[in-house]
Amino acid sequence: MSMAHDSSHQQRESTYALDAESAAELARLMRQDRMFTTEIGGLFPEVEEVDGIKDILDIACGPGGWVLDTAFQYPDKEVTGIDISQRMIAYAQGQAKVQGLDNAQFQLMNALDPLKFPDASFDLINARLILAFMLPSVWPQFLLECKRVLRPGGIIRLTELEWGMSNMPAFERLSGLSMLALKRAGQSFSPSGIHVGILPVLPRLVKNAGFQAVKRQAYSIDFSYGADSHESFYEDIKIAFKLLQPFMLRWKAIDSAEELETLYQQALDEMQAEEFCACTPLLTVLGVKP
């Protein structure tokens, strides 16, 4: 998700492909936060030295799962989350209060606009799965803003994925339609729209923004039938592709709402078949501010 904005600029509309104010999306993102943290082995497992990290920013924090878990695990660190959705921020603030996490803070803000933080405010910036609203043309300025609010030696940590890799036709077609919609909406790096295209270019984007010691850590999550993460992914996809239907129709990835709904139901049926095989590759890229 993203954030609100300097009064000197015209209000930028949300580019999030799903309804950021949806209660169903809030519930989905809470489950997704924990699912991905578990699958990749921790909150930021690629960062070897955490003692020097005091102030952390999570961009597009959604309902705050990653921020809350980080604040709980590291009570000596200050963790801030920003998001464009008032519903998400209100929920996250409520959870921080209920859990007694005084070191977790949340602000309404748009990640596509200049960040409302002073220079050198953070030691670590985290952003996971922001491809759902990021525009290719905005990435360079976004990364420069991240570098601005990082302290020297601070770390940026970005995690993105590709999806739709399976052995079932309806699931693969439905995934393909979502990527075609992103392409037509101008939110894809792929020249053809057959995938999102973020994974190949992400390390170069980080290097071009002036970050040093750029490194990559690849993950692959198996959500085939019978795999440990199958049911979690099934519930995630069931909500995500339902909420994506207006976006796919808006960008004419498919002409008929009825055909799309039929395809959606077929894809869900395929996911519950014993023959269903699928995986999703993820890539975490880290860079250090000089």
C-alpha cells in the first residue's frame, strides 16, 4: 500500500490493484504477513548484524503485521509503518495499543510521494510486495527517497515475487490475466505482460540508486496440494483474486465478468485437487547507503 502527502503537491490517486480499504483485504494481509515471514525464515533473516539498527521503517505496512512482530521481537528498536489506507493504519494502531507495543508507530502516507521524514531518520527500511501499486517510472525516485531517509550505513531491504507458476490451466490463465491487467495499467516491467518482470530488474534499480554492497537472496515457496503452505496460499489467493476482479475488468484483461467468475471458481477447484502443483519465486534485495 502507500501514503498521504505534502500539501504543496496535488493529491495522487492510489495505484493499488486491490481495494485498500476492504475488510477482506485487511484480513488477507494479516495472514499473508505471517505466512511470508515464516516461509523466508524470519523478519529480516538476511541482515547479519542487528545491534546497530535502532530505527526501522516499513513501507506499505498494511495492517501492521511485520511492524508489530518486529517491535515485539526487538523491544529496543523503534519501528514505524506507513500506508495509504486509513483502515489499515487504524487497525495497526489499535493492535499496537492492545499489545502494549510503545515502540511501534504508524502513519498515513503515500509511498509514491516524498516521504514525510527528515534526512537520515532510519537504520533499516523494509518493503515487501509493493509491486501491487508501484509504477516502473516511480521506482528510481522512490529508491532515492529511501536513501535520503536512511542514515549512512543504513540498509534497504526489498522483497518481491512472481506468481502463476503451476500445472493447472485455469489457475495459470487467471494468474496471467492479472499480470496482463498490471501491464495495461502501466505497472509492469514485462515487455509482453506475461509476468510482472520485477525480479530481474530489482537489483539493478537498487544499484542505480547509489546503494552499495547490493546482495540478493532467493526463495521459492511450494504451495502444491499437500505442501505445508498450501492452505495458507489457498486462502490468500481466494481473497486476492476475488478482489482483483474489478481491476482485471477495468483494464480489459478479460471482457466478461461472468467468464472471469467462472475461471476464478475453476482455479479454486484446481487448487484443491491432489494433482495441483505450484510454486512462487521470491527475491530479497539488500543495499547499503554509503
